[in-house]
Amino acid sequence: MTRATHGRKGSKAGPLRRSAHALLRLRHFLRKRRNWKPLAFPSLSRRWDALASAVRGSRYEQELRILEEIASSDEAFGANLTRRAYGRITDRRLRDQLLESDKLVDTLRGAKRLRERRRRGILRHTKGPDRGLPFFRPLLDRYRTRDAPEPRIFALKDELEYLVISGRGVGQDWRPVKDELTFDEARAIAGMKAGTLYAHTAERTKVPGQLCRPLGDDLDRNVHELRFKTEEFMKWAILLSKVKRTRKKEE
């Protein structure tokens, strides 16, 4: 918080910070006295500890918001935000969480070429089913349009990143607005790693709606990409999701 806000009416952090600093100076002064005893003023000590803890909590929340701004400022695959993040974060807990998050970037398994697309210098979940994924999710309001009022967030398991897909409700279901899905969009919707979906596409009967489209404008290069017809693929993905939920209940 800047000095300009310390004297602002209604601001709790400013007076709280000044009180904690005043008590800190008082403790430092008393410790220089010969007769100083740490337990001589227990009520003062408790009050100082409570105020100092509140100030540290306030700093943690402020720097957490800074990390959110940094993460949302560059969502490009492979972005390295380490210098920006560590340059502005002083809270020890957040720095430790950043270190642990970056370790997950290096240690969690995934396709080698796709692991290079993982960002560094952002907070990630370190436990639970979302382990490795970014702590801050994309803001959906950025992606809402008249044709796609219900965008959804999906996880790219190899890249440890989120992918927002524009879509809308169709009856009780949801579907993307595009007629064709890229391979990245398809594996995100299906909740699969790239290798798993590739294995399913090896037999064309396993994944409906497969398409092979030329990649780029140079048709002589004979380079193609795998795509999927949205309507057919979504029926398969919904069925796949129901099967997964049934298996989890049985376990």
C-alpha cells in the first residue's frame, strides 16, 4: 500500500500498519534496557503479535492480487513470468508457493513437446484433483459474446493450462459454437492427454467426427491436422463423461 492511502478515511490497513510499527519500535527500545524481560508485558506482547499478524495477512492478500494481475497479463503458452513475479513478491509464503508451483512445471508428466508450453512464474494448485493447474482461472467475461454467451473453461493436461472454448446452451446440454474442433479443443473437452486421444483416433471407429484438414495454404507440403465435427464429437464426449462418472461411483 502506498503512503497516499495511509491517511485515507475508512482505511483500516494504514492505522493498523502504523500501530504495529509503533509497537515494534517500543519493543526494540525496551529490549535495549537492562531490566527488559520478554514476559514482563504479556498483554502488550499479545497485542503486538495480533497487529503484526494482521499486517502480514494484509500484505499476503495484496501480493496475491498482484500475482493474479501478472498471470492474467500474459496467458500465452510458454510465457516466463518468473522475473516479474519474484520481483514484486516479498511474502515468504507466496514465494515458497511460487517455487513449488514451478517445480510442478518440471516434474509432472506430459507430452514432451507440450510441456514446453507450460508457463512459469504463476501460482498453481499443489494438491488435489487440479494439481499442477493454474491457481487463477481465466475471466470468462472476456470471452462472452452475443453468439457465445456461455464460454467454458477446460484443462489442457499436458500443458497444465486452461483453455476457454466459446459455446452456448442447447437444451440441457452445452456445445461449442464452432462447427469443427481442433485437436487441442477436443482433448480439453474430453479431459484427455494428447497421447490418450491420439490412441483413440488410431481406430477411426472410436472417435466419431474425425476430419483431416490441410494445414496452412501450401497444399504441396502435404501437412494435415486432425479436426473433429463438433456435433458428432460432443455426443461422444458426453457419453464418455457419463461413463467416467459411473465408474467413479462404483469405486
